[in-house]
Amino acid sequence: MDGSDAVGPRVTGVPPRHELIAHTAELALRLRAETPADLCAEACRALGGLLREEVGVAPAAGEATRTLTVEAVDADALLVDLLNELIYVAETERWAPSVVASVEWTATRVVLRLAGPPLRGTPSRIKSATHHGLALRRVGRGWEAEVIFDV
């Protein structure tokens, strides 16, 4: 994992995607993308969607933009800390991302420019992302991670 990856249009490669995974007593999310930066972007979109689904979007409020910077000791911790920061922002500011405008990524730091609507209420279903079983790993031409959330 070298340097900084930016999220932008791809001519070829692995399209970003995510899927919920059945997991006992918790919520698990499998993320796949072409680069670690794309994986962080997909994590933001996936979690933002879950948070908006839980409480809804404030009517006619428009979208707010923000820059979010997260630092951690390694790439695995970086993903968990990023998701936990988004959960914190959703709970304290009633906001969740729906658009990832850009990502600057290294193995210990990520800077995201995000946009999203205010939330109708304070989400409470997802408590935190955990380190349990987490590992960013190379899979074929892309990257994958499974994240377990305490609910």
C-alpha cells in the first residue's frame, strides 16, 4: 500500500460494492473495492445508508459538506476508527454521509470530503465498529474487509 489513492472515475477494475452479512447478535458488513481508498469510501457510503435508513432524513434540509480526517496506527485500525467517527457524528450532530467527493489515503491517515443530509433523529441501533475479525486483505484485483458492528 503505497502513498495516496484518490477516488474518481475508473476505466477498468473492480467496482465498489458492499453487502450485509448474516451474523449472530451483531451486524457484519463485507466491503469490496479496487483500492484501500475506495474501500474507505464504500464504508462511508454503506454506513451512511444504514444510518439514514434507521432514522430517515430531515425533510427539505439539503446536504451539508464536511472534511473528515482520521489517523490510526495501521490500515485495519484506520477503517474501524473512520466508521466509529461517522457513528459519533451521526449521534452528536444528526448527520450521515451519502456522497464521497474525494479520499486521500495512506495506511495510517485518511482525509475524506463528504456530503450528506441531516438526519431526522439520532441513530441508536449501531453502537460501534469493532476490531474483532477485521483485516483488510488483497483479493484478486481489489481489496476486501469484513467489519462487525456492535448493535
